[in-house]
Amino acid sequence: MKYVTFFLLIIICVSCGSDPTPKPRAFLRLDYPQPNYIKEVSDLPFTFEKNELADEVTDIKIASDEKSIGINITYPDLKGTIYLTYKKVDAQNLEPYLIDAQSITQKHTQKADAITEQPYIDRLNNVYGMFYEVGGNAASQSQFYVTDSINHFVTGSLYFYAKPNYDSILPAAHYLKRDIQHLMETIKWNK
């Protein structure tokens, strides 16, 4: 009995102390570098500026009919890619291109919390389009299209290499949203 009392006394003395306090909530802090944009020079029918953080644009695929070109702008550090598609416009296909670009964005409404549309107009360079920001656990957080309504049409979508978890990819999605908007603002059609 003596040993039990002594043992309990030691346990009580050792266990005495301050009450545990919960740790404050912590959030992952992701710092991305200030973007530095460079002009993309290639044989594409248009030019644009891209962030130096992205890899060089080397994955350019020309369709067999030579009416469309696929361009990938890869951000390995952010684990995302901006997929661009260029299409030649003629008198019959502008409306189907517009409908297709808008319907691709609307397919995300099943998972999206909200889709915000921002029209883009650059009369000086003859570039007109729409930027879509998709909120929620959708597969693509940003999509856009631009056209001159006569010869050129470009669509773009941002995808990450991970399951869409809005809270996790939000900082990278915001960073790349600014890059996409800058890309749209710097598109110039080649003559």
C-alpha cells in the first residue's frame, strides 16, 4: 500500500502543470515571385507575353487540317498548365467557336460555386473576348477566349495536376489568373 501511495503521489506531482492551450489556426503560406513577363516569340499567328516562371513554350501541336494549333504554357513549380488553342476564323465558323468556348465553361457549373464573367475589349489591337473565373472545386479555375472576329480565335484554360480542391489550389489559381489576364492583354495578331 505504501508503494502504491508513493507511486500515485509521484504521478500527481509529475502530471501537475499548466493547462494545455490550443494552438492557433495556421494556414499554409505560399509566396510566389513577382511576375516578370517576356514576349513569346514563335511562328504562331499571334504574340503574347508570358511569365518567366513558366517553362518555354515548346509543346506546339498543329492539327492535321492546319486550322488549329495547340499551345501549352507549363508552370512546373505551381503544378499547372495553361492550355491555349488557336483557330483560324472564316465567315462560317466564328459563331460555333464562340458557342463552344462558352459551353466549355458552362460544363463546370456542376462543381463550381460561381462563374464570374469579365469582358475584354482592346480596340487598338482588335482583340475582344471574355475571361471566366470559376469558383469552387471545378476542374479549371480560369478560362478565356479572344478573337478579332475576322481571322483569329484563341481559347485558353487553366488546369492543375491535382484533384481540384479549391482551398488548396486557391493561391496558385489567383497567381495564374493574373498571368492569364496579362496574356489576354498582350495578345497581338500577326499580319
